[in-house]
Amino acid sequence: MSETEPQSTQPANPAPDPSLLPPASAEVFDSPVPSWAPPPPPAPPAPPVNNTLWHRIAATVVLAAVVAAAAGAGIGWSLARTINARHGTAQTITQTSPQPTQPATQPGSPIQPVSPTPGGNLNADAIAARVDPAIVDINTTVGSGQAAGTGMIITSNGEILTNNHVVDRSTDIKVTIAGSSQPFIAHVIGADPKADIAVLQVDGVSGLATVSFASSSSVKVGDHVVALGNALGQGGTPQASQGSITALDQTITASEGGSRSEQLTGMLQSDATIYPGDSGGPVVNSSGQVVGMITAGDVQGFRSSASNVNYSIASDTILSVVNQVQSGQASADIIYGQVGYIGVSVQNMDASLAAQLGLNVSTGALVQGVVSGYPAEAAGITRHSVITAIGGSQITTLDDLNAALLAHKPGDRVSATWVNQSGTHTATLTLAGVNP
């Protein structure tokens, strides 16, 4: 885990970040990762003026070769490695039991914030060395591509906090813990997509280092902070960046590109430099306590891989959701475990597209891609089919499809109706699973 090279404050030769570039025309919903063309390597952007749309700093996406070829732009970058001599205490970790097919939620003691140490001095290296052992790299499979983000260990037996968008639509989650050379399989216990918070579980581990939290109510503008994360998805020792809190209680519209976005409230704003892959990482105070979770940054028109205007979910919001998930409490906002998945990328159908494709249906979910090996392919749903019903629910928009699939779990058998140039078809699908 140790490095012999001198420390650097930024990743060497930052790689172009495909996760912040314009997506393909198809709206990604239940889908493989879309394709993008790479930008030139940028410098961190200047603070924006009256910018209200902020972009996910979530996951560095590594596209499958077939997707890269489809982009027609020779996508072939490698993720930069941070030269960093800082290292934390090694942990000996063994995963002793397999992942359960369904997550088991067992109520425990609520996680409580602790009071910051008065007069703490901000020493980024010292803080990072203290917090690093409780930070994990998260790598996921999303359709035919992969994505990377960051997580924080919140219990010694392997519960991990991250952003929901780090694991959103993933079919496989692997977590790399400091001191272990091999990744561990993880699964989602519960997630609140509206708050962009997810709690994962790595089974069969114990004695892990954990983060501690301070109440975000103690944070003031001007407070010095350190942001840590899996910058550019490179893995290894977390990248640390020092900055200060520049605003409190911010409301932003966060987007991953295209029309998919959501409003987040109560956010902390800071000027610590963050990179794609840092999402889910901690923002800590001078006592090394978590006051926020990195979530979004301004990237000036999808053309920068670094941001020094960034937003994090406040720790009080985090703990409210985490404690609710841990209790197993029923909620309209929290989804426990995986939801139904059929393996398609889709966009809203309209009359113009119907005319172009020669179809006699003008509403529904237009299939733009089918993931190999998943229920849609097995049923015979192909590109340019229009899904019009799932499980007896009429599908006229992407939101309808989302709601229909959220109502089901992996293994459920549901009817699906779709239209293509040869007519209308109906089949029964056995749903696969995807993280919410």
C-alpha cells in the first residue's frame, strides 16, 4: 500500500472524464452505459456566475470496447495514478461468508455525531492518514460498462455509505478496502435515491476502521475542510484536497448529463478540488470528522475533469437516512435491496420518432439498446421496439417504466408488451436485479 514517490496534490496527467461529457441521444434508464467522445485534458474551472445546474462528480466510466468503437472517436485513455507517499494503517481482512441473495437488515444502535475537537489544526496529511483506512474504492458494472466511485465504512462489520448515483443501475458492486489486495462483493441494503444516499454491505468482515461524524450544524462558512476520494477511479490511496466551506444550505439541480436530473437541498459548498470518482467520499473537518459526502461539482459545460466548486450532502441529512435504513423502517423514499431489471436503454417515444421508424405507436419507452444476457433479449425485445406495458401497467413515458420496475423485485415474473415494425408482442419476463 505504500508508495516511494514524492507526494503530489493532484492526479498525474488527469485522464479525460467520459462521465461528464454529453451523452448519446438516448435517455439512459434501465441501461448500459452510453457512449461519449473524449475532451482534451482540462485545468480546474473558475467559479461560475449564476450557474444552477451542477454535474455529478460520481463515477469515472470505463467503456467496453464495443461502446468505444461505436463512439467513432478512438476512446482509449488510461486512468492516471496519483503519486502519493501517504499511507494509513494496514488492516487484515477476510471475507468469510458469501453474499446473500437478498439483503438482511438488522436494526442496530443509531450512528450519532460527535463534537469537533476545539482548536483542531488542519493538517491534510495527518487527517488523511487518520481517515484513509475507512475510505473504500467502489467499482460497479453498469450494463456493458463499468464505473468507479468512493465509499465510507460506517460500521466495523462492513456497512458502507456512498452516493446512490455511484451504484445506481449497477448489477455488480465490488469494494476495495485498505489493507486488502482483493475486492469484496457488496450489495445494497437500502437507498434513498431522492437524497442520493445508499448504504451497502460487505458480508463476512469485521474489525474494520470506521469514519466518525460531526453534526453539519456545527459547520460555518470559512471552516477549513479536506475532501478525500477515489479521484479519476484510479484506486489506491485516496486523493486528498484541502479547501474551505464557501456556502451553507445550498439547493442545486444535479445532473449526469442529458435530461436526467434531480434537486438536492441543504448542501454544503466548498472549494476543495474534486475529480470524477470522488463521489461518495468524505468532506472532513479539522478533527477528521465527516461533515459532508462529496456529491456534485461544477464542470463548466461537461468539459472539465476537475472542479473547485463542489457540493456535499450534509452529515445531519446523511445520518437521518442511514439510521432509517439500518432500522429497516418502511418508507416511501427508501428502497431496500435491488429492484426489477430487464436490460434495456430507452428514451421517450414521440410522434416524430414514430414517423421516422415507421411505427404505429407514438408513446411508450423506445428501446435504444439491449444488454446481452438479460430478460429483454431473451424475450425478443430488440432495438427500436417500443415498450407499452409492464406487469399490467401502461407505459407512456420513462417515468412509467421506472415506476413499474420499482414495484417489482428480481425473480418476479411479469408480462411485457412491446411494438415493433412486425406488430405487437407480449411475453412473460423473469426479472433480473439492478440497484435502485
